[in-house]
Amino acid sequence: MAMLEVKNIEVYYGMIQAIKGISFEVNEGEVIALIGANGAGKTTTLHTITGLLSPKRGLVMFEGNDITKVPAHKIVSLGMAHVPEGRRVFAELTVYENLKMGAYTRKDRGEMEQTIAMVYDRFPRLKERKNQLAGTLSGGEQQMLAMGRALMSKPKIIVMDEPSMGLSPILVNQIFEIIEEVSKSGTTVLLVEQNAKKALSIADRAYVLETGNIVLSGDAKTLMDDDSIKKAYLGE
Amino acid sequence: MSFISYLINGVSLGSVYAIIALGYTMVYGIAKMLNFAHGDVIMIGAYVVMAAISGAGLPPGVAVLLSIVCCLILGIVIESVAYRPLLNAASSLAVLITAIGVSYLLQNVALLIFGANTISFDSVVSVPAVTLMDGALTITGEAIVTIVSCIVIMIALTLFISRTKSGQAMRAVSEDKGAAQLMGIHVNGTIALTFAIGSALAAIAGVLLCSSYPSLNPYTGAMPGIKAFVAAVFGGIGSIPGAFIGGILLGVIEIFGKAYISSQMADAIVFGVLIVILLVKPAGILGKNVQEKV
């Protein structure tokens, strides 16, 4: 059984249909990439999965349970964390407080401090700046904070929306290395990216979205050699 | 000596404004709306105390607690019935107009129940007045209790916001509701909590105000409510220390205006100050000029 299953979801913004009935699945331990151009419906799909939007039709199943109608604030405690597009760290809170917000649903304080130590291990930069306001961090640091914050809930699956957006090439490489590490440490990853080349290089499988439909899917390595993908997304 | 006595009166009145302004500023900070019915909750709070003492014969302390609980519930009901359905409305004017409507509703309900006559409110404060400097300066018990209450509330609220989990959730919600939801924070619950705290504070403000200025009618809350709103804008709306500073300054300006310039002109002076502040520093004394980072 797949860990996360999206079945025929249709999502509307008012009268406009953004997602036209897509289905895909994410198995435990996989890194799945959702690629596509601007406006293809990638973010809408993620928002539907984590409950920020609700589909008009279709189902979202997580570990065999229907979570289509579960509100966003109850999704985290099920084991799904969402790193939103544009990072959306709490600018007026310190780095440490932001991380604590990530563990909002967890009760055990001792365990929380342990997880913070783990996050600082993975992102030493955050430890250096733990008492700084998140709004004063650079873009790359904010992305690390957003990822660290999501890891604070000890998710089974982490959903990331455009983690490389607006970052320099060096930072993009760094962010993708971290995603690979997160995956190796046992967290399933669902990744939405415009940087298709990078996304496909670390993904197991990928789905290609175009104007609300999945037009192509399969093994990431195979997709990388696909001519239409090369032309449309890899700039070759 | 009269200068010091005016100053103390001003700080005392300002403390009441500050406590009311907290309700405005917290609700604005979190729900991004102006709750213009906030002033009328003060009046309801004062009526509950009066009814509990003279009607039911309860001791003042119990009456004040009862009033706090009533206003707290009233705040939650107002939020969930009148405002929550409109928070995502296309125009933010919808909720503003509704708030004005709720304000009139509360005034008219009070008119129906308690009548239009101004009644005299018996002070609930039993602290004796303090006489200093051989009788040259007298500080009323009401002034002492009001100022102390304001300071205690400020400290408690600041600790609550910075130290507790719910307080941090409030700060997160005030910044980014969507991201807060992704953290597992129940946004509507947090907004309701904010209304509850603001309204409970309004009850306290109502009791303190009517203890110092002992007359009560269904419109008693309207003017202090508006002035506290001015105080909140003055200090920087959304900022808790701003509400404190704005409230105290406004109270002092009002009392000095009454004492040294003209008692008829006092309100005009208060609102004149608002205009000047908005011209010079639109975000208020402690307000932030929000800049989007791209």
C-alpha cells in the first residue's frame, strides 16, 4: 500500500479549475518529484494534500486513511510536514522560536530539545543564529530554517514546495544535498520543483504536470532521457 | 501640587485607556480587523458588576469575576457569530461594518434591559485614599488600583505572549495564518482566545472606569472605546507596549488639556493629537513600517 495516495482530485479556485483530476502515489522511503511550469498546478496539489485547500472531487489517502476533509492544522500530527513555497518563516520570531513552532503539536519538551539539537546538527548555520530574528536571515538560511522547522514535527513524509526558488546555484546544490540526507534518514519526500534537472537527479520517480493534468510519469532516470522532457524542462 | 495630582489622574485615566487599547491592538494584530464593538463590552462589563452587587447582593470581588467571565463569553460569541463568517470575505469593510452593527446592538440591548437613565455606579474599590505631603496631595484608592492593575496586566500579558505556547501561537498566527496552520496551530481557536482575553480585559477596564467616574448608561463605553482606539493607533496598532504608552499618553494629554486649556476642548485636543501623530508618524510611536522581503 502506498503511503500517500492522491486519487482523481479536482480543485477549483472559484469557477476556475486548477487541477483536472490527477492521481499519483508516494511509497514509503521514496523521493517523488512533481515537476512542471508555472501555473501547472503543483502548489495547488500540495495545498490540497496538506489540507489548505479542499478538492471538489477526489480523495487524498494517507497511510490508508482518508484525509481529504482533515483540516490543515490536524495534518501535522498525522506525520506530514509541509515546507511552503517562499519559505514563510515567522520573521518576527527568533530562529529558535520558529523551530519550536514546528514542534507545536508535540507534547514532550525533552524530546523536542533533542530534535532541535538534531536540526542544529544538520544546519549548523541555524545554531549560530538561533537567537536572531528569522526575518534577518538570508534567503538560503530562511530555506534551511523552513526545512528545519518542518523536521521538528518528526514527519513520516515531508512535502516541499520549490525549496530552490530564488537561491544561488551553490545554495541550490546545498539544499538538494540536504533533501537527499533527509530522505536517507528515513523520511519520505514529495518535492515540487521548477528546477526539473535537479529534482530528477535526486528523485526516484517523477510526475510531470501541465495545466492541471499529469502528462507524463515514471522513473526519474528514464524521464531525464525523455526527449519531450529534455526540450520542455531541461533546456537541452 | 496640582500639577502632580493632574498627572496622577491622567496616568490613572490613561491606564484605563491602555487596558481597553490592548483589546483593540491584540485583535487587530491577530485577526487584522478593528473591533469597534470593543468599547461597548466595557459598558456591559460595568452593568454586570452593578447588577451583581445591587441586584444579587454579591460581594464586589465576586461581582468583578462574574463580569470578567460574562465578557469573556460575550467576546467569544461575538467573534464566532458576527466576525468569523466574514473574515475571509472579499472586502475587509464587511467585517468593519458588522463591528459597528454589533456596537449598536450591544448598546440597544443594554437600553432594553437597563433603561436609558444614567445610574450612579458604586465604586468597587475599597483601598483607602493616600494623603501625601501634609494633605497637599491626595491619591484616591481608585487611582492606585487602576494604575497597579494596568501594570500587572501589562506584565502578565507580555509574559503570556512571549513565554507560553499559546502566546507564541498568537504571534505566529498574527504573522502568517497559513504557515501557522501548517505548524498544527488551530487558527480559529487562537483568534477566539484573543477575543476572549481582550473582552475579559474590557470588563476590568469597565469596572475601573466606572469606579473612578461613577456614572453608567448604555453609551458609557462608546467614547472611552473610541479614545482607546486612538491610543492604540497612537502607540502603533498591533503593538502591546504601544497600547500601553499610547493609553497613558492619551490619558495625561486629556487631563492636562482639561486642567490647563479648556474642559470643553479636551476631546478635540485628544483627537487633534491623533491627527498630528498620523501626519508625522503614520505607523504610530512603536508601530513598524512593514517591508516585504522578496
